[in-house]
Amino acid sequence: MSINKEVKRVTTHTLAKMKAAGEKISMLTAYDFSFARIIDGAGIDVILVGDSASNVMAGHETTLPITLDQMIYHAQSVIRGAKRCLVVVDLPFGAYQSNSEIALASAVRIMKETGAHAVKMEGGEEVVDSIKKIVSAGIPVMGHLGLTPQSIYKFGTYAVRAKEDDEANKLRKDVLLLQEAGCFSIVLEKIPASLAKEVTESLYIPTIGIGAGRYCDGQVLVMHDMLGINTEFKPKFLRQYLNIFEQATTAVQHYISDVQSGNFPNEQEQY
């Protein structure tokens, strides 16, 4: 007789232990129940309900248009499909930048209305007060430095960040400020691998890289990119593990052909 062992949930403490043990952390985005169930069932450590939903789910050019209500909807869907992994939800643009009271209110709504386990927010020194306020309310916060897509109009480009000394020095300072403010982890996006290695070694909390080289404590990719659902986005750092776009197109064309020829449904497929 087989006994179902209870699945042990990944927590922020699990990630800290993984860094200490030198074990790499795997993280992917998800935005709905079906893919969350697949990704969680495959054994991922962390699902990020990313504001990249603005791009891959809604078709916007940037992450800026997505609202807090929309992020909550996506997070609710993901939580229903995720039984084991840690689920982190992006605080969207406008939900935390103005002041720490609004930031806390946004984070509380996400936690209460979705059942998610943590929030993520972009920025360094300028958001430290908000991070402290959210953490002091008992809500885990993941930081995000380097290329911060919500600031795309300030940067004016999606190019690699922190190549120049001034920006690299600010990042070195910011990672320590975020750690001190209580972040349990920091995403490093599109920065030189040597800088990512240096800051990763300077922290006791884990770093998660995207386009930041192999020396981070973990890696994250957008699900639609790594599964080849989205074919337009092909940065240097992306490894595509599947071509769902091509496979799905072929399958749909096959279906259309079968319907048109009268081949579907056949005798065995009717009542």
C-alpha cells in the first residue's frame, strides 16, 4: 500500500539554506493555473507571477500598463496550481513608487487576496523605506536591480546595465541596502557576469540572475520565452528549450485540415 507523502513547501528559508549549501535555485514565470501546475509539478523552486504578464499575456509593449487588480487575478490563478514551490508576485508600476504607505497597502492586498508567499519590487535606495515597511508587516520581499523594466522610459533602452563605474558602484551599494532592509533575495537583471559574481559573493541572501551570468545563486526566465511560445524575443541570455509556437501552429493547421476534410470527428469520436 502506497502512502502519499505530504509535499514539502519551498519557503524563503529553503532558499537561504540552498545558497548556504551551494545549491542552485530555479525560477520561472507563470500567469495561469494550467502552466503553474505543469511548472510546479516539474519541480521548480520558485514561480514568479511577473508583471511581464503585461507583455506576454496582454500584448503590451512594456510592463507599465498592468494594474494591481490584474496582477492579483494572475496570482490567484497561479496559486491554485502551485502546491510545492514558493510563489512571488510582482508589485506593478504605480503600486509602490509614490510612498511607503501605498506600497504596504498594495503588498497587503496581494497577500490577502491571492495566498501568494512574497512580493517583488524593483529599485534600490529609493524603495528601501517601502521594503522596510512591508517586511515589518510580515511580508517577504524579493528585490530587483540592474535592468528594471518598469524604469524603461528612464533608461530609454533594454541594454546591459551597470557597465560604467558609477552605475556599478550604485548597484554594489544598493544590494547591501536591500539586504539590510530585509529582502530575502534579489533578482539581478542584465548586468555583467563579473559584477553579478562579486555582489553575489558579498551577500548572505541569494541572488537570482536573468542575463547576469552563471555565478548567481539561481536563474529565472520568462516561461513564454524559454518554451518558445514567444518567438520575437531572442536576447543573448535566453536558452529556448522548446518551440511551442511552431508545434502549436502545426497542430492547429492539422485540426483545420481534419475538420475541412470531414476526417474529424470520426466514428470513434462521436456518441
